[in-house]
Amino acid sequence: MNESAVKKIVVLTSGGDAPGMNAALRAVVRTASHYNIDCYGIREGFNGLINNDFTKMGPRSVKHIISEGGTILRSARSLQFKTPEGRKKAYENCLQHGIEGIVCIGGDGTFRGAKVFYEEYGIKVIGVPGTIDNDIFGTDNTIGYDTALNTAMDAIDKIRDTATSHNRVFFVEVMGRDAGFIALNSGLATGAIDILIPERKDSIEELFATFERAEKAGKSSSIVVVAEGERMGSIYDIAKATQNSFPQYDIRVAVLGHIQRGGSPSCADRVLASRLGYGAVVGLMEGKTNVMVGMQSNRMVYTAIEEAIKKHNEIDQDLLKISEILAI
């Protein structure tokens, strides 16, 4: 590889944490070291840039973290970085340290911040998609999604055991404020009777019709997986409406919540994070900026941050159809 376009970079994790962020961080630090690039870790996301919280990192700084969930650099959503004054201070600190490139590991909020910073001050930025929601365009999967999916699946499997033992109907809420990827895939993997997601206009009538079909088919216990961003209302409202229409059901609600964000990353997430962390450093070395590194059809690709934020991964309509056919 030719002489690197950058000699000093920083890496930060920002926004909601996701399993595999540490694996990505490790890949960034060790790839930089391999190519003789100085690498600094920034604590607490963009806040660290503003507060001058720079720590020089080398290969030994990231030992044994590949299997850890969360992020050793800690993550934060920075309100100060949203102000011109905050960004100016961050730039002055970068200038003081001679920083030429920033690797930002996070979701679309993180990328928005990186894009504005580049446009205002011209420091090269590359995004690494780390979010359990899998809702970022330009990569088949985001870091943390596979682990969160497996966590949800394991939890729903356990809930099914108790549902079957007591002839119960469980409404299980999984994460996904604007995206139904976790709900759709975990619902299909666990044989949910219905899956409610924000991308589709669901109705209570359709849900009730599904229950009626299930009764006719002799199903005595059921799981309904609900994405937290479902537009029909809160999971408690949906469960209450169902109870009113089907008083014979023993209905329970389970909200999986932040259990899905934690835990040791899966093999797929560790490998993905390692590839993308490496790809981010190589991208900066090649002079790329204002882009996000991703994997599409097992190939490394770089997508303009603007595009990654604007467009969204589409829900697979085939999967929706398959989940309906196989549910009853």
C-alpha cells in the first residue's frame, strides 16, 4: 500500500452502544499501528473531542476486548457538539493534537455529526455502522444487529416455553424505534403468530383475524412480536384491546428492552466489526472522507454519509410473507 494520506487519527464510539463496537475499535487501533499511524481514543463520543479527552492507543490498549459487549471508550449523545461553539472547540483540540482523520463508530446521529464537522472544518471522517437496529443504508448488516437478534431470539424461545405450559398469549416487545428488522427476523425465527413493525400499516382488526385463524387451527398458545416503534400504539394498549376482544385468553406482556444491547458479540458481529474497522483506516489512508464503510454481498464498499443517512434499508417483503405462511 502507498504512503498513507494521514499520520494521526482518532477513533470514537457515539450514540447507543452495540455489541461489537469494541471489536471495531480494536481493528481500527491495530490496523493504524500496522501502518505506522498514530491513533488516539476519544472517550464519551463527540463530548471527548470537546473536552480534550484524547488517549494514545496501541495494540496492547485493545487486548482482550474483542469478546466484550458495550464500548471501552464509552458512548454518549453530545448536545454540545450540535452547537457551532461545541464543534469549534472540538476542532481546536484536533488541531492542537495534529489530527487528520476521525473514525466514528455509531448510527445515523453519529454520522450526521461527522458530516457537519467535515463540512465545517475539512477534517477527514469515516463512519463505521454500529447500531443494533440495522437501519443504515450502504451495508447489509450493521455491527451489533446479529447479536441483538440472537439475544431476542433466545429470550422469545424461553418465553414460548412458559406460554406453552400455561396456554398463554405473550406480546413481546423488541427494540426497533423506526425499523422492524429485529422484530421481523426474531419473530420468523421463533414462530411468532404475528409480527408488528413500523414499516407496515398494521391494524388491530388484522391482528384479531390472525387470532381467530389460530383458534380454528387449534393453537392454544401464541407469541406476538412487536417492534417498539409500532404505530398502532403501545404494546400495553394492543394487549388490552386483545384481552377485551378475547376474554378467554391469558395475556402477558414482556418488554425485552436493553437486554438486547448488551452481551458478548456473536461471531458474525466480531468478524464484521473487524473488517469494517480495518476498512475505515484503509479508507482514510487512501484519502477517502465523508463516507461510511460497509459490507454488501461480502464486499467492502464505501457509501457517501449523506446517502447512508438519507436512504434506509428496506424490509424484505418475502420474509414478511414467509412469516405469515409459516405462523399458523
